Amino acid sequence: MEDVCITWRKGLKRVWELPTRTHSGLVAPLCGLLPLRFELACRCSRFIVKCLNSSNSIVRFVAGRGVLHQRMHSPIGRNAQYSATLLATPLSKLASINKKVSWTTVNNRVLSGSDFSNMNVIRELLYIMHNFADMTLYSKDEIDFIPEYCCTS
């Protein structure tokens, strides 16, 4: 999974023309996305909850058995445990995991206060670089230097 997350971040850096040394924790939030591992944990949790609440008794039984009784011996149980642990939520509250909880976790654990101010500056410069905003605010040298500095320091 880590290899997929790394490749995903590299792709985002390339698309947004960010410096290759940009801090990995900044890449997804800078683009307005959840980090991939949090997005996957959110989706996995929703799927597991749907299985646990399924109208099909076999699906409900297998999911319940995997999550509640054979947690680390079952792929669905391991995924439930991973999602709950990543998002600092008790397994009994798996149904409460959503994007809002994920964003709160990312903002509290992954990003610091200086990251937020850096992200605002970088985002504004990205908009300018991609012609979504007025370019007269900064010189060409500033537009080239500031993202490099903010993304890597």
C-alpha cells in the first residue's frame, strides 16, 4: 500500500508541477484531497459497515465473524482494525468514520500550523502558475522560488 501511496503522491506532484522534494504530508491536502491511505480507510470502513448491515444473512454473518471474532485472521477484520486505528476511532464506532472525521484526523495529526500557512501561499501560487489567478501579484522569480521554499522547508 505504501508503494501505491508514494506513486500517487508523485503523480500529484507532477500534475501540479510541485517540486519533487515537496513534503509528502502537504501534497494531497494542497490539492484539496485526503491523503490516499485516509481515503481508502474511509471507503473500506463504509464497505465493511454495509456488509455488517447487509440484508443478506450470509454476508452479515461472514462480515461479523471476520470483524468481531477473527479480526487478525480475516482480511475484512484486518482492514476494519487498520481503518479504526488510522483514524483513532474505536472499532465499535466504525460506522462513524467518514470524510469529515478523516479530515479532522489529517488536520490534527498530519499537518502543523505552519503547514496551513504554507499551503495557502503555495495554493495561490499554483493558481497563478496554471493561469487560474492574476499573475501581477508576484514576479516570475518569486513564482519560481516561493513554492520550492514552502514545499521543502
